[in-house]
Amino acid sequence: MATITNRSDFKTYCLRRLGFPTIEINVDDDQVEDRIDDALQYWTDYHFDGLQKVYYIKALQQTDIDQRYLDLSTAQDDQGNPLEIVGVTRIFPISDSQSTVNMFDLRYQLRLNELYDFTSASYINYTLTQQHLRSLEIMFTGEVPIRFQRHMQRLYIDWNWGDSEAPVGTVVIAEAYAAINPDVFNLVWNDRWLKEYTTALIKRTWGNNMKKFGGIQLPGGVTLNGDVIYKEAADEIERLEKEMENQYGPPLEWFMN
């Protein structure tokens, strides 16, 4: 079987699984498109392959400081494709203690005295000291609190906007997760679970349409029975959603701050 790489072939495949063109599938084309969108949304929300880790990098402008948040609705990847940011886990620390490079800085002195010779010096003491300094910084300074809501696409950073902590030109690096765009990464269309789930959603819509004509007898003695189709589809959807929950869900810590 050929690999499915676009939406049109994906739709045709799902309809063939239901019997098309041998059987007439009583579903409008717009209904099929809606079910594909529903399946993609569910797949993105719950499947571990539906998200990608990205790093959003932005140099603060006066507009950002005035509104006191970053607008992530315009986020793009390296190729200029739009990104739908689903969650932000953290921003990388930006502080004088991390960026100071003068000779009186403690980190400079550690590198000078502990790592002057990489061929013979041990980095264990240096690593432990760095971890200790970072722990002290977290204890006395703390992490910068952030707030993000997916449907608002706004990253709120609770710091002193425009002050010495975040002046114009400050580079913000946010670790985030973005939805996989199937129009860019077209192997999404060949995902086994997504094909089965979309087919079940279309089948349920087909059964729901046919229920309106239950009991009507067609020429040749055939009786329409949309209830059976609807029930079969509902059972398939329940099975697939449990499979998603048990086998394909991402680790919970992905979105914990």
C-alpha cells in the first residue's frame, strides 16, 4: 500500500475503508472534512507524536514592553512556517550572574583555576560548584514566573518589563511545544491510529444521518438501519480513545512548570 502524504488521499482512504465506491456513503463532503479536522485536533491534543519541542526566540521591542506580554500567534519555525504553540514550559534564565564575564566574576575564576588544563584537570568539582551556585541563585532570586494560555497565544512573564531586568533588546528564549502541521510534515496523514479514528468518526456521522430514515424499506426489500452503523462507530471510537489514553498519551511532566 502506498504511503498517504496529503489530505485528499487521506479522505479517499477513509471512505474506501467504509466501502466507497462499492457502497454509497451518505455523508456530505463538508461533513467528511469536519471529521478530519476533529480527528486531527484530538490527535494533536493527546498523541505523543502530535507535538514537537520548539524554542521561541524573541528580542524585546518597545511594543512588547508596553503590552507586557509576548504575542506567540505569529511564531514561525526556521523555514518560516507558522507554529501553533500549545504550551510553554519555561524560559531560560537571564541574569547578570549568568552573563557576567569579567575577571572578578566567580564563574570566570572557577574556569581559570579549575579548568585551565582540560587534559589533566577534573571537572567534577567545577560541576558541583556550578550546581551549588545555581541552587543558591534559585533560592535567593527564584525562577521568573510565566503564564501562558493556548487560546490566547500570549506569554506573560512576571518580571520588571522595561527595567534593568528586561530592557529593550533583551533576548527571551522560551521552551515550548507546538502542534505538528500535517501540511508541512505530511507523514502525519499515514499515522495508523489517525486513519482508524477518522474513519470511525465519519462512520458515526454516516450512521447519524441514516438514523433519520430508520425503518424505510428500499426496492428489493432492503431496510435502512442507521442505528447499527452508529452503534458500531461509537464502539470503535471508544476503543480507539482508550487506546490513545493507554498507549499514545505524552508523559504528564511535559506541561509541568
